[in-house]
Amino acid sequence: MLDLTVIPATNAADLPAAPLRLRHWIGGAWVDSADGATSERRSPAHGVAVSVAAKGGRAEAEAAIAAARNAFDTGAWPKTSGKERATFLLKVADLIDRDRAKIARQEVLESGKPIAQAMAEIEGAADIWRYAAALARTQSGESHNSLGPDMLGLVLKEPIGVVSLITPWNFPFLIISQKLPFALAAGCTAVVKPSELTPGTTVMLGELLEEAGLPPGVCNIVLGYGDPVGEVLSTDARVDMVSFTGSTGVGKRITAAASATLKKVSLELGGKNPQVIFADADLDQAADAIAFGVYFNAGECCNSGSRIIVHEDVAAKLVDKIVALSRKVPFGDPLDPRTQVGAIISPEHLDKIDGYVRGAVAAGARVALGGAALPVGGLGAQFYQPTIVTDVRPEMAIAREEVFGPVLSVLTFRTADEAIALANDAAYGLSAGVWSRDVSTCLDFMRRVRAGTIWTNTWMDGFAELPFGGFKESGQGRELGRYGLEEFLEVKTVQMRIDQTRGAWVA
């Protein structure tokens, strides 16, 4: 018997009697695909059908782009005041709060994440909409009054235009809320493509936008697969910008596809995020944060703290603490409020996770805990055990590549320089953390490690006010904070000559 905390299926009555029917939202109308095609999503935890979505193609993507283009070029939204945009965004935030339980439940059914986590994410998403509303009223440019007595310079910031927003399956509602309210606050129009695995909550958001009174065409939602929908949204010349969150491989393909029209591309991609634990760290605090960082969202998180680099003197003691905590983390039925880790998104992805673990063992690593699928009573085996892999060497795939599952890799170090070299020894640069009671050690780490976010003596805290994005192959551009609004703005220089003071060029 596994010495783990497992929550079996608890209440079959919580499952839907019928799957949710989902349609595209194009030009203010809810429509099916022209050819009638649909795709079904089954709950990764419970195995029942939870949504049936219209399966869009080139025709639907092009119609949505046309609607967004028309709304930007001839509609009122780009010309509205900051106050009007802010009022709308605040109304949406209130509607999200009203429907939080309904949205969270659908997200659980499609993604497999725990209901308590989903509820917290929807609450956080509403807060982001309110923060974006505040930015809508504070958007400003610059004036230059020092160019001479006859010149005035202005720097204006204007909406970039039509934006394609392509979102992943791991945080479907939260990540569209890190993009869309900022695009709308800037005055842009948008076409949204959620993952084909988790379309439900994005459609629910569209219904709230409609209820709040968004003009037709300002936001459009096209359901379907990356090929062809994502490809059209990345290449069509009528689109001015693509904002994508997902894997680094797909991000590279989007960048290549968008290059033909030189549209702006903003990418939030993968991570292989290190936490360095020095010998003087508070090991109890570190162990708890490490467990949270690797098991949150079943490790299906670009910010997962999946790679710890521990001082040799405390490595064994810290691993023992993490193993003990890992046994207590409740894995299982995501509809049970006690559950902290739910199902893996698909059987194929579970096999991929397990392949990394098996590959590490074959290369000489040791599994200190877990390392296999996790049977959950009444729910099958689309779950993975909390897994800790030790004796990991830097060249192993499990230490360098994004596993995207509840799997922790443990490396060790002797000197600070060695630790920082290991932290930087990855193609990614999304996040990093340091654990030490010495503030100088933390500051040195903060300055030398190349990552978009650095945490000191904590892990994965987040605030709408602070920007999020990565270095190296973790992406380009930023979401959240004031930078989240700036992504959707173009800069225009205005040079105004006062009076008839320009000298003649032709004698």
C-alpha cells in the first residue's frame, strides 16, 4: 500500500448530467462552425464528457479577425475614454465574482485541478481585471517642453490594434485574465483562442463580456486547434500583435509564422525554475515552499519549482523533510475541497512525465519517493504520484527540460559560484529562488541569476502590480503590472512647431 494521502472519488452527484455546449463568439454573435464540426472534452479525473465545443477552422478564424479589425478601424472602443473602459472592466470583475463557483467548477472538470485552487484562481482573475481598470485611467504619454521656444514635443501612446490572444490549458481563466483586460484597457480589439482541452471557462468569460455590454467585435472567441486556428491568428496581416502563453517549441513556431508580417509577438513560455537552498536556510520553511512549488497545479505550471539546488551539508536533511511533507499532500478527486493535487491533463502527458522519471533512473538517478502513476479509488489512474528524484546530474534531461508534472529534481552544490552557475545552466530563465538567512547572499543571487522573477525565502507569490515574464527561451515581453498595459500600446512621436518659425531650406 502506498504511504501517501489519497482522496478517492467522493460525490458522483457533482458531475454534470450533460456536457456544456460551446460555440464561437464572432462579431457579437454566438455561432457554430460552418461545417458543424465539434470536439469533445472528457474530464481527466472522472472520464465523463464535460464539454462539446464547436471546432473552428480557417473560415471562423478569418471571420473573427475581420470582426476585430472592423471594430478597431471603425468602432468606438479605441476612442473611448479611460473612465469608460475602466467602468466596463470593473463591471466584468463583479460578474466574475458573481459566477466564481460556476466558472471554477467547469475549470475543474476540464483541467483536473482541485476545486479549492480553481476558486482561488478565479478570485485572483477578478482582481487582475480591477487592476487593469485602474491602469485604463492612468494611461499617459510624455511632453517635452525643452526643445526650444518654438517647438513642443509629445509622445503619445495608442492601442496597437487587433491582437490575437492564444492561451494554454493549465490556467485557462487566469491566463486570459492576464492578457485580455490589459488589451481592452489599452483600447485594442481581440481574437481569443483557448486551448482545445479547456475551452469552457473562456466561453463563460465571453458571456460575461456580452452581459457587461462590450460592443460587437471588440472581443471574439474562436474554438479549435492550433492548426489551423492558431496558425491563422499568427499569420494574418490584419492582426497587429500575437500574445501567446504555452510551450517554448510552439512559441518559436509562432514567432517564425508572425515574422512574414512583422507583427509584434509577446511570449510567456516554459521554465526550468531553480531554487538554491544554502546551508543557513530555514529548512522547514524551504521544504514547505518546495512542496508547494512542485505540486501546485500538479506541477503543470511554467513557474513550477521543479529543480532544487541544495548545499551538500543539508541536502539529505532537506530531502527527508520534503519526502515527509509530500506524503501528507492530498492527491485525488479534484471536486473534493480537501484535495490539493488533482489529475494530469491527459494520458499522453502522464506518459511524458513518467518517461522523464524513467530516463533519469536509467541515467543513474535515484527515486526517493513516487515515480509512477497514482491509482485513485473510483477515478482511475490519470494521476501521478508525488515524486522526488535525487542524485541528479546537470546534464540529465530531467534537470534541463520542462517535465510539467509533480516531479522534483534534486542537485547539490558546494560553493555559491557553483550554485549560481547551476541556476543559470538552462535554456530557460522564467523564475528562480534563493533560501538563506544572509541578505547579502540573497542580493548576490538576485543580481547574478538570469530570470524574470526572483523570489527570496519564498516561492510563487504573485501580485497584479508586478510584471511577469522571462529571460532567454522563457519568452519575451511582460504581463501584469504597468508593463502588461505597455505591451498593447504603440508609441507615437509628435513634433509641433509653434508659429511660423521654420527656416527656408531652398534659397
